[in-house]
Amino acid sequence: MNDLFPVFKNPSHYVGTEYNSVHKDLKNVKLRWALVFPDLYPVGMSYLGLQLLYSLLNSSPYIWAERAFAPHPVVGEILKKNKIPLFSLESKTPLKEFDVIGFSLTHELCYTTVLYILDLAEIPFLAEKREDNFPIIIAGGDATFNPEPVSPFFDLFFIGEAEEAIFEISDKILEAKENNISKLELLKELSKIVGVHVPLFKSSPNYKVERRILVSLDSVPFPENPIIPFGKPVHDRFTVEISKGCTRGCRFCLAGMVSRPVRERSLENIKEIVKKGLLNTGYEEISFLSLSSGDFSKIEDLLFFTFSICNKNKISISLPSLRIDSFNDPIFLRHIAKIRKTGITLAPEAGSQRLRNIINKTITHDEIIEFAKILKKLGWQNLKLYFMVGLPFEREDDVLEIADLCFEIDKVFRSSKRHNLTVSVAGFIPKPHTPFQWTKQEDFSSIKDKIFSLKSKLRSRKTIKLRWHDPKMSFIEGVFSRGDEKLAHVLITAYKNGDILTSWDEFFNFDVWLKSFEKCDIDPYTYTNSRSINDPLPWDYICCGVSKKFLINELKKAEREEVTYDCRYNNCLGCGVCNKDKKIQPILNTDKPNNSIQNIESYPKEKVRYFYKIWYEKIEESRFLSQIELQKCIERILRRAQFPMCFSEGFHPKPLLSFGRALSVGIESLCEWFVVGTYKELDPSILNSLNQKSIKGLCFYFIERLPKKVISYPKAEKYLLFLKKKTKPSKNPYIKQISQKDESVIELIFSWEKDYKNPIQIVKETFFGLEEKDFLLRKIVQAIE
């Protein structure tokens, strides 16, 4: 398998040896899970749900959970060509050999990518075609609140929060495996678990599936040792989930309806997670995850505490979405101003107050402007705004008011030298289990016209950048959002016609979808049209907690342009989520605030006193790291080892690290180095600390003190070339000397007198017929005289 990695695109995404990845002895493993995210590695590794389930399952001594992602199409073709079924990252085991495969379905545009993964894994698409020897295939995530379009592909769906149920499911599957119980009997047993939906049994009388709710967030361990991805994921930071649920009641929001009630993680628990997580990961940034972080009852206390830790260790905080009334405490404001000014996001969703009332976005025009003034005063220069067009009951003037609001905010920042206002616009998509689930989705051509009318109006301001989501892509998402089981045939047809990674602009092909609908004799507009509140809906058997009566009432209030205020701060709205027996109720932090944490300790900037050159080997899987990936990896190793490095000045301090010449991906080296500035002398034992916090194949072996910061590049270097096929060399000006050590090993001395060139490319030019999979190149000596 490793022989093909050199020709993979982004090979580091497939090696599976990241820091904190779990590798177990199969002799002790009784049940094997493959956790699959149907998108590319950088997206999947940003998904907290995968990290959470990975950590929970691997906490069991008899369960091994591994990962798999959609390979890049270039890699997918290589696998097909070489007849290699898609495999897990950690053990390189084909997915079809696992006991369970769990897919995360976070949005509807990933559906054909699910088929792409099953195809590469040599697993039949349809559950009815899979015999008992195939894995149990499960799906979870927000998209499963209407599982109908992908219902034929899965043995079961999990609806809701799986932190506790994941072990109930595992125990049932393990019992069936050990007792040779049939898949049908196993599915019957699994269907008894709250939250499990088995499509095979849907036709049973009065069939209902109740969403699973995790009552106490503190009852389940949060991952303090998440996997540190290679490369740059979409969200490259330590993420802490501080609460679940939101009762703001935005009428377009699926997550806000199906995640109730609000449950907070205890402040003391979060503090421990923050301290341990930052130390265990080496991340230089932390973020707090919640549907409405500003509503966390102890947000000020949490941020004061986090400021103290981050101030000491030069870690930046990704500012969560805060309520405007969070910005009223002078002490809080003063410390907010110290945060790295990377940008902040506000989502008015609509330009006019009338339309904000309709969608129940209760933020007012004056509050938005005041918010902008506060941000400017605190030093922010970049602001992102999110809007939707095509909302129910929208008028032409509502759309144009988006531009007017942006002009006012832009005016607030006018005196700033380099301010930027980024405006993102997307077409509205009705979602199941929301008050707008019955409304029409506007045609993509109409959405496009509205976006371009905004573009025309905003063109006069160079400081405003308009970005938009492809209306055609939103149209496809909307069709499957409220679709039924008939659409499964469209998905298979679209995949066979080349559709995968639908949410990526570079892969999206609208014509493929139109032809697929036509071939299956399905009118997509059937699914985007409005529906009667009396009509049965494909997802009616899914009970998310919020009653249909409440949703209908909210729809009628939207028609009357009335708002519904948050029940956290007002009376109960009777949405149906909170049980009468009070087993499921909002859980908030109610302890008194700790005023002592408001005095944030100030840490002076450490002066650079010493420079050291640290030598290391880069072998085995680590050779597939790019130079950028390697540098970030080493920085985080130093942080994890609590290395006394110094940082640069400014709002975004960076470690004082300098590296030698970049080594091309795929080359091993026994003699790489970097130079680092420190504020105290180093003991050679620091190398042990670095190696304990390192990754496989990256070993630090020597440290030397420098009189000053010195960076110089060698004029010649010695390499070993390990051949997997016979070949003869030709002359090359970049090769100073060639020595045959044995039949398969050649010693090369590369000359860089003229300039530097990729050694792999030189080898391919010098030795006829060699491809990257046919050899291994290892640097063994640097600076040959």
C-alpha cells in the first residue's frame, strides 16, 4: 500500500499516523468500527462528531474505531486501477472487512459521495443486496432527520445524539457476532434502542422513531486527546463543545429545532478540558462550539479563564458568536480587545426588520449598527455578514435592504485604514422539522437574479466583498432535503454519470443532475414546491421532540410578522421537547460567578537569549508530510513538550522557528534541522520530551547551541537511492557522483552549485523508466565538501 502513496495527491491524508490516532493489537479487539466521513480529509477531520465517537469507542479495550474519508478523485482512480478496495487509515484494512461502518451525514450534498465510498470499498449500494457477511452500515448526523432519499443504502439510521447509544449498538452487534445471529434478527434487536431507525421495519403499523437526547453533557467524556490532522483542515484548532441545543427559535433552522432543550457542559468540566486539551494537542488556537455560544450562561467567566491560559502560551481564541448584550461589561470589553483580530461573524440573515421578524431573528437594526461600532472601537477591521434570499414572504425591497444595511455598517468602519466587510449570501432552503418545512423553495434562476441585483448595488463600495453560494447547488440540496425514497434512484444515476463531492464547486455539475432526474422520470420541482400543512410528509415518523402543532403555530406567526421570544429568558412556549416528568429539561450553569478569575495575569514577553539548531530524522510515514505540514507539526510538538521557545511581536505572535531547505514530499532524511530561539538554556534531555510528543517517523536526535541565528544551505548533499526495479543512469548536471552499493542501492551526491531542483525529479530524469513508486530516496549526509 505504501508503495502507492508517492503518487497519491496529498499522501499525508492517507497514512493514518497522526498524533493521538489510535492503533490497537487485533488480538485484543472483538469489534471493529470504521467511522466514515463522506468528504475529503480536510473537511472530515474538522468534524467534531467524528472525533467524539472515535474517542468514545476507542476508550473500550475491546473496540477499535478507525477512520476513512472520500479519497480525492485522483486517488480514487489509482485505487480502481490497482484493484485496491478503499481502506481505513489506521490499519489499511478494506472497509468491507469491518463489523460496522458508520457514516456521518451532515448535509444532503454528500449523498453521491456515500455511493462513491461504497463503490470503492466494493460494497453493494442497496442494503437488500448485502448478505450477512457485509458490515452493518449505519448513518447518523443532521441529514438523517429526513433519511428517506438514502434509505435504501443503509441498514439503520441513528436519530439524535449518539454518545451513550453508541455502546448499546456496539454491544448488540458484538453479541450477534459472537453468537452467529442473522442480520435480520440483529436489526430487530437494534430497533429496540431509542434513536435507532431500521428502514426495513418502517411499514410496520404506527411506526415511530424517537430522537435520542443526551441529558447530561458531563456524563460522557469529551475528547481531550483529539487527532491532530496532517495538512490544514477547514477548522484547524482545538474545539470545545460547551453546550447543545438552542431555543432562539429561528424558523429556518433545522439544528435549532431538533437539538432542544439547551444543555450546558459544567464550567468546571470545560476548564479541565481546555487545560488538558491545549496541552495534549499543541494547538495555537481554541474555539468554543455551540449553536449559540453567546447564550452560554457563564460565557464571561469561561472567556476570562481562557484568556489567562492563552495569554501565557500565546494561543489565540476564535471568538464565538456572542450576544450583543455580552458586550456591556467594561472588564470583559477590555480583555475582548486583546484577542487576535482575525475577524468576527454576524448573521442578520435578512436586510429588513420585517423579514427578520418573519424568520424570528430578533436582532434589531439599531443593535446591529451598535454592534459594529463596538467592534470598531475594540480594533476589529474585518467583519463577516451572512444573509439569505428567497425567504418565505420576501419582497423585492427586503432584498435591497441587505445592501442598505451593509452600506451603514461599512460607513461605521470607514475611518479604519484597512477594513473589510465580507457579505455572504445564500438561497433559502426549507428544512424538515422547521416551521418553514411547508413553504416553497424559490427557483434557482430567481435566486440568481436577486444575488446579482445585490452585486450591482454593492459594486460601488470596494471595501465590501460579496460572496454567494451557487443557487443551482442550493436547488439540489433543497430537493433532497424534503425528498422521499424515490430519489435514491436519482442518486445512483447521478453517481454513475460522474457526480461526487457535490458541495465542491470544482466537481459540481448541474447538467448531470438534470439528466439524472429526467432519466428517472422525476420532476425535481415536486420537492421544492409548497405543501399543505395537512399533507403527510416523508419524515413524519421521525419524532424530533418539537410538535407539529408548535411548528404550524410558528408558521402562522411568520405570516403575521410576529416574533417568538426565547423561552430561556421568557415563558415556556410549549414546543413539546421538555418532558412533564422533568427528565429532559434545560440544564444550565447556576453556580455563582467566580470574581477572582476576572483579574487576568499579565505575562511579559520573553526575550530571545539563545539560538539552537535541532537535528531530526524524517523517515517512514512522516516522509509524506509537505514542508508546510512538517513545520506546523514540529511547532505543535514543541508546544506539547512545553518547549521554552520565543515568539514574534504583534497580535498574532509566531514561534521564532527557521527551517532548512524544504524537502520534497516522499523523500526520507536522516539529517534535517531547524533553528529556534529560546528564553533559557536547553538541556540535552529536552530531546526525550520532544520524541515523547512526536509522531511516527519523526525523531529528534541532536541539539547544538549557536552563537547567533545562522541559516545556510549546503552546496552538495549525499543520498541513497533504493530501487525496486533495474535501471541504468544517464548523465545529469545535478548529480556530482554515482556509486553502486549493491544491486538495488545506489549512492548519489547531488550538487546545488547552480541552483536547487527537486531530487525526485532529478532521479526520474536520470534513471530511465523510473516512476515515484519504483524507488525510495533517502538523504544521509548534509553539507558535502
